[in-house]
Amino acid sequence: MDVQIQAIARMKSDFPTKFGIPRQSGLVDALESTIVFEPEFRNADALRGIEGFSHLWIIWQFSQAVRQGWSPTVRPPRLGGNTRMGVFAT
């Protein structure tokens, strides 16, 4: 099964390059990012009522990720980067 996702927005953060972004969210006390919609999706009606929610689910994909194919295991930094774990267990 193939699924294609159309990008409707980009996220902008204070990190100028991907190498400065911490791999674990717990390493950053606070961070604000901005979601910038592509021109055809910049419609105020699409966001009507959003202020009534405390949280949003954002489905995203890294745009600068190195694509080396599928790997069933990873080395999580929180474990010192030496122990391999299943990608779905991290």
C-alpha cells in the first residue's frame, strides 16, 4: 500500500539547521514554532473555532531527513546511543 501526503504547511522554528535540533524533546525547556500554510490553504475559515482547543494533533514529516531506507532498529540517545531497540518501541 502506498500513501501520498500533500504538504499543506511548513513549520518554522528557532533552529536554523537540522543539526541543532535536540533528538529528545526533554532536552528543551520551551520552544515555539510557527505553522505557515501554503497559499492555497491560507483561509481563515479553515481555522474557525480552533481557539476553543487546548491541544492540536499535527501530522508531520521531516523535510530534510536522510532517506536511507527502512531500518527496524534504532539507537535512542536516551539510552546512551549504544543499545539497539525496535523502531516501534521507542
